[in-house]
Amino acid sequence: FADSTTDESHADKKQKIEMSKKKGYVMAPSDVEQLLVDTKLVGTLARAREVNPCLKKAILLGHIKLGDNTTKKTVIFEGSCVHCDSSLKCTIGNALCQSTYGGSDYCDGGEDAGVKCASCRKAMGAEYCGGNYVTGLCRNDFEFDSGKFHNHCCECDDFGICMGDYREGHCPHCGDHYFVGNSGFPCPSCGGGKSKDLTKISPPPLSAWDGRPDNAMEVFQAQNARRPAAEQMIMNALVLGGEGSGGSGRARGVMDDAMFDSVFGQLVSQLADAGDGDSDDDDDSTDGGRQGQAGGAEECRQM
């Protein structure tokens, strides 16, 4: 009989491979740390877990390839020093232990940066480290940076991703990246956990409707009449649909058919009642006006 444990492990491994391919990974995330051990870049898995996540994500995505000939001296990037423009090289060894955040020392010359510029030290003195962070490995956009724009998020899955500006942060409530600033602004997507994304919430059922708005169409038309002509046409199209510019139409997205029929019926009835009252008043006012005109003419003749 086949070993069920072995079958399960093969199935799990196959599933991990398929999921990795969907995400554009060249291997499973768990295989990256094992590869670091197999290539003798680190001695143990425990040490591999402490390796720079940005470097591990680059390996996961195939931006950096490790093989039998890979060593800590293998060059992965060449560029110019951000301080003096001298030519610099970054090796695997430089990137292995580099900090994921450069915002705390970019003003001090990048003390925790992976690459130190010898030309800067020669010109500025031994106390000046001339640190250059190699950043953007996970985005396949390698470059040297002072640290101000080196900020790799370690909260995201599968070794995270570079955010850039040192003032960017990861929202623990919704997972978005946003500008935290130096004072700690709340996340604009969720208000720091105080609000919800309404686009992800299903609309309430029709049974939750607890009544019908009175004179909804009348109120809409009265409000819309105050807008410029072009805006009136747009609002009619949005609220009443294709028939909004003429006839009764059907409200789309604001009222369903049953609700519209009820509201429109009430509106027609109220307008009819108002029309009857207005016509009587108009007749009375007309008769009164005629009598006033006749009386005025008679007074003129008597004078």
C-alpha cells in the first residue's frame, strides 16, 4: 500500500508549486530559506530566517538566481555612490544582513547600509561611513539609496515588498500601505480601523427598507432645477435613466420599480390636488381683478 503521509506531502508540495506559479514565484517561499542553506550562504535555517527579506523576495521572484557557483562575493548590482558618485558594487554578502529600513540613519551617512563607500571614507575621514543601501531588489529595480527611500515592508506575506519612502507604513487593520508621516497619520483607507470599505459590503436586502420617501421625485426635480442645464440632463440620466428627459421614466439605482410607482403615484395625486386648488384661486383672483378694474373705471367717470 502507498504511504498516505508521502502522498499528502507530494500533494501539498504540488499545491505550493501551483500557488507559487500563480503569484509569479519561481519556487515556494519555504524553499528560499532552504536554498540559502544549500548554497552555503548561511549555515542554518534559523540563520536563513534572519536574512534580509528584500533579498529573499528577489530570490523568490527570480530577480536574483542562486546556483552552485554563487558565493557571498557574487556581485548582484553595480552603481554609483549616492554621496560622491564613485563606482560601487553590491555583493550577495552585502545584501544578506542589510537593514530593511534606512529612515533612522540616512542623515548620519547610512551606518546600517549594506555597502560602504571607500572613496567617501578617504575624502571625509574614517568616521564617515558613506553608507549606501541597495534597495528595490524585490521589485527588480536595484539601486543605491541613502536610506531615505529604503523602506521594505516586513508585514506583507512572502517576505514583504519595498514601499520606498521611509515615512510609508503598513496598516495593521486593512493591510494597505500609506503615508504615515513622522506623527503617525491614520490610514486613509480604513481610518485606522475605525471605518470599513463600503465597496466590500453587500447592499442591504429590500426587506430592510422601512418605508417609502414622500415626494421623492418632487424633491429631486426641485433640487435639480437649481442646477445648470447641462448638469440637469446628467442628473436626469443618472437618476431616472434613459427616459428621464421625457415622461415619467424609471429611477435606476435610487428606487426600484415598486417604490418608484408608489412615489410617482403620490406625486401625481398631490400635483393634481394642488392644480385644482390653484385653478380655483386663479378664477377668484381673476374675477376679483375684473371687479376691481370695473370699479376703478366707474370712479373715473364720476370724477
